[in-house]
Amino acid sequence: MRPIQMVDLQTQYQKIKADVDRGIEEVIASAQFIKGPKVNDFRQHLEQYTGARHVIPVGNGTDALQIALMALGLKPGDEVITPTFTFIATAEVVALLGLTPVVVDVEWETMNISVEAVRRAITPRTKAIVPVHLFGQCADMEPLLAVAKEHHLYVVEDACQAIGAQYTFSDGTVRQAGTMGDIGCTSFFPSKNLGCYGDGGAIFTNDDALADHMQAIANHGMRVRYHHDEIGVNSRLDSLQAAILDAKLPHLDEYIAARQAAADFYDKAFSEREDILIPGRLAASTHVFHQYTLRLVSTDRDAMRERLAANNIPAMVYYPIPLHMQKAYRNPRYREGDFPVAERLAGCVLSLPMHTELDNQQLEYIVRSVLA
Ligand SMILES: *Cc1c(COP(=O)(O)O)cnc(C)c1O
């Protein structure tokens, strides 16, 4: 049996090596390392794949979120609502821009932002909501978008973990993660579902004016060379990463299917155990399983993690501390106990190995070790 890894990027690379290597060689031969034609090729292919009217490639997912918020013209003190159970980047950019992160609790089953909690957190200063499609499943966007519309709030989706996930609205419309709100953000960090071999990210929008604005912000606030209309940043996807991503994008659907097959295997194995809860599903969304995350309700998580480690099975805790309990984000308005679901999740979640290269022998072995 091959050693079990949280993510196996080597085996995945071996299967597409010829295409990836050719793309890299083309970039090096052209010496167009920044803003080369590969970046535009990939941008167009990603527009086709996602159905987004505009894709803006940027340096990483965190930059994508920052540029998105910069484009909305928010003012210091404006409030931006985010879930408290997420990766730090979601709130980090809000705080960096002098905006006020307002955190809310999540749903126990899906671990995604609670729309009811969002509704209760809205004040006259609220300007935007940043839902996170955590672990690869869309937040419940139809009611969330309705709340946003009712209160005239922007919606910036953090789709860093959910590229390719699909949400079906009650009228039958199907949209991809990142293309439902005003702006969507994704990351191509190597371990993400569509990962490059370094840092990368992209912004999605269907709004022409926002697209133009974000393109300028990502390029030093510049539309005409050396004319700076506003203060921007420098954030680009480089040509080598674009070539790698362009070689991988045609495989994204099979990668998603492989993750879903592994998740089905896990689901079946754990479905009878009352102390090991499988990831809850939202009927309206597909799940692309960036992570397969169990909730261990009466089993001791740390003991389980140690037992798996003793069997050479890695397992990770995403995320051990909710935002409102992070030292850097302590805020007198929040106390431990304020967000009971997120706090309970932080204490009981455990993510199992999840990637495109898990075979049945490995899955059997992981399942046996979890159930032992
Ligand atoms: C990975 C991730 C980010 C940040 O992406 P980077 O490319 O690492 O900057 C933001 N939000 C979430 C939910 C993520 O998982």
C-alpha cells in the first residue's frame, strides 16, 4: 500500500506530467513570465468552466478577497459579516482594510454560515456578507442572497475551498460556487481542489464595472500605464502557474468525482456510528470535498487522532479555534460561549485524508483504523 497522505500531489502530477511539463517549457521558452498568453488562456478557460462573465487571475485567494472588498468602496467602520468557523483569511482582509468584521455562528450539519444568524447580525452599518463555502459545499445561497437583497448588502463569496461546487436554486437555475454573489474568490494553493505549484487565486464576477475596477486594483490601481487612478496592490497569477492550472483544469471534474467517490466510501463506513457524524449535506448544493470532515460527538478527538497517527494515517483539525477566540481578533463584543455551534465544532471536527488519488485499499485501511 502506498503511504497515506492528507493530500497526494505527487501521484496526481505523474498522471498529467506530459501536459504540465509541456506548459512549463512553453512559458520558459517564451520568457513571458508575467502577463504571458498562458494567463489569458487560463482565464478564458476558467470563464467557460465556471460560467462567470469575468475571471480575474490574482496572486492568491487572500488577495482575491482583499481586492474584492477594496472594489466595493467601503469605509472604515463599515461592517462585514463572516462566519466565525473558517480559515483566518476571510476576516483578515476585512480587518486589514479597516472594516469591522462581524462574526456569526454556523450550522451544525453543514458547518456553513447560518442565514438566521446573518439576519440577526445586520445593523445600519452592515455593508457586505462574506459567506464561505466551507470544505467544498456551498453555503445556503438562495436565502442568503434574499437577505442581502432585502438589506442592500454586497455578497462576496469565499469559494477558496469549493471551486466546481454547484448550487441549484428553487427555480431550477444552477450556479457554480463563486458566481452567485456580486463577487466570488477562489484560491489555487497547491492543496486546493484546483491547485497550482505555488500561489495563485482568481476573482469571479458577472458585473462589468466591478470587473474593470478589480482588474485595475490588482494592477497598482492602473488602467493606463503609469496613470494611477487609485491606490491598488500588486497581485498577479504568474504564467508558470497559469500553464500548470490550464493543464489541470480539464481534469477538474474527474478530480471532483474522485473526491466524491472517496467521500461516499467514508460515508457508508461511518453511517451506522452515532458517535462519528458524517458531513451533513445541503440538498441544494453538490459537495466537492475539499475536506472530508467528521464530527466526533462522544469519541475523544485527540485520542482518535493519535491512534490514526500511530497507524501512519494523518488527520487534521480544521479549525481548532473560531475567529472570535483568536488572540488577534479578540473583541470586547464577543465572548466564549457566544457562538456555541462553532465552538462545539472546533472541539470535535477531524478531517480525514482526502484527495484524488486515494485507492480502495487505502480507504479500507483508514476506515478500519477510525472504527477500531
Ligand atoms: C485557502 C483559503 C483562503 C486563502 O487562500 P490563499 O490562496 O492561501 O491565500 C481563504 N479562505 C479560505 C476558506 C481558504 O480555504
